[in-house]
Amino acid sequence: MVRGSKFDPGDFVDAAMLLLSEGGPTAVTMAAIAKRSGAPTGSIYHRFPSRSAVVAAAWLRALTAFADEIETALAGSRPDAASMRLIAWSRSHPREARVLFLSEPASLFDAAPPEDLSAAIRTQEARMETAFQACSPAAPDAEAFARLRFAVIDGPVALIRPYLQSGEPIPSFVDGVAASLGGLIASEPRRTQPQAAE
């Protein structure tokens, strides 16, 4: 009988996510992943060819969860309400929020991740870009698109970053500030989505 592996690839991604959220990219080494997951280092290399591969898998997991949220928020009937979704998502996904909003992608990898993971990351980034394009003003210009990005992503991230860095809970007043950012886009006419044929 072939004995099943004690460790799942997800265990190593979990460990990398924890290390990234607690100490940033420099905290994530294969030895640290092994210690956190309780697995021998060789077991990690059996599933991931490099540190960059494990880190990319952790980044992809966080990015996919965030892309799901943003895509749904921007598809809603009130695009201005999307300004508050990042705050709510960060409260319910603090680990992923710390990974995404406190790490610079360029500092994550000591070598290029495997192409399949790189392609999957690009796919999630493209999903968000498509969602923004679909939600952009009916007559888009650089200023209007910048307002949309600031209201939904850049402004809310700037609001919560100090609390993510300190590990403190995101205070409730941040919601009101984020809601005011929605005013930057609330009055702009949106592109109309084509109706499906009946």
C-alpha cells in the first residue's frame, strides 16, 4: 500500500502566507516555511521547485480572493459603494490584506516564479482591470479613471495601511471616510452593459 503524504501543498502556502503577513518577504525562507508547517524542507521542494514558487502561490491566493471581491463590487448597481468593499474585505481577510497591501510585488521574488503561476497572477490582475474598464465612465478620460481607481483601491488602502502595519483593528471611522471617497464617482454616468438576448 502506498502511504499518502502527510503534507498538502496548501499547508506550505498557508505557512508562506502567515510568514508574509507577519514579517514581509524577507521572513519567507524555505527553512521558515518548513518550521511553520512542521514539514521537512525536502517535502516542500517535492511540491514547489523554489521559494519563489511558494511565495507566488501565496500571493496568487490572496490576489484571487481580492479580485473576486473587487469584480463583484464593481459589477453592482452602486459603483460608488465599491469604495467601502476593500475596507470590509480587509477586516474579514486580515492576513491576505497584509500580504497584498504591505508588500511590493517586486520585493517578493528572488527569482522568476514558474510560468504557470506567473500566468495565473496575470489572469487575476486582468480580471480586475476588466472590471474597472467595465465600470469606467461612459465617456472615459484619464481624470475620471484616476478618480475611480483612487476611490476603490488607492484611497482605501492608504486609510487602512497604518492599521495593517501596526496590527491594530481597522477603526469604524474609516468606513465613513471610505464612503466619502465614493462621492468621487457616484455622479458619473457609467457605461451601460449590453442586455442578454432573451
